[in-house]
Amino acid sequence: MAQQVCIFAENKPGRLERLTKILKDAHINMRAITIATSQGFGIIKLIVNDPVKTAETLRAKGLTAYLREVIAVLMDDQPGGLQKIAEVFARKEINIEDAYGFVIKDKNQAVMIFDVEEMPEAVTLLSKAGFILLNDEELYNL
């Protein structure tokens, strides 16, 4: 399992700049980011080199930040790579709540981050299907 940092933020100009400055000043490196907004507020989700330090640093600066366990799956960066993972979930009717990914250019691989309803079952199924699941250390050392 890996951890993502979730930040609740008002959707206003300058909010992302403030967040990224805090991270830069704390020497925190982002591997992936996703931002979703609705009704003037948003959730920013980050994969970073040190999730615990990130959440603590952001909270110390007055931001609402928390950690959430997610599944980080290593996959081939080729047509059908994601379909193989989706098939495992569909077969057992595991609902995907949230997902995003990033490419590892020099390795022809990608990492997909999943938040699913049945986390323990999904981890077991993916492992049995032969997928490599990354923990925090493995994820951030790619």
C-alpha cells in the first residue's frame, strides 16, 4: 500500500502556488498530482517523496491535509496495460472510486494509483493476478 496526501482547498487564484511554495521550501518532491473542484472547493491529491512530512508541513501552515491509503500498481506503458487491471476489478465487481497515473519514461512503464471500495480484496486480487504493487518507498524511488 502507498499513501497519498489529500488537501482540501478553496478554488481561488494563487492556492496552487501557495501549496507548491510550501512543498518547495520543505524540500518535498511531487511524483503525481490531481486536482478536482466542485462548488468553489477542491481536493488536491499528491504522491510525494515523504507523505507524513508533507501532511504535517501543510497542516502547520494552516491547510487541511490528511493521508489516505491507495493502491499503486506498476503496469506496462502500452495499449491494454490499464485494461488488464480494470479486468481484475470488473471480474470481482470492485468499484474504482478514484484513479490517476503517471509514466516512468525510461522504463516503458507506468504507475496507476487507485482508491477502491474494497481495498484489502483488491490488493489480494491484483497480487494473485501477478501485478506488482508498490509501497511508499518503492513508489518514491522510481
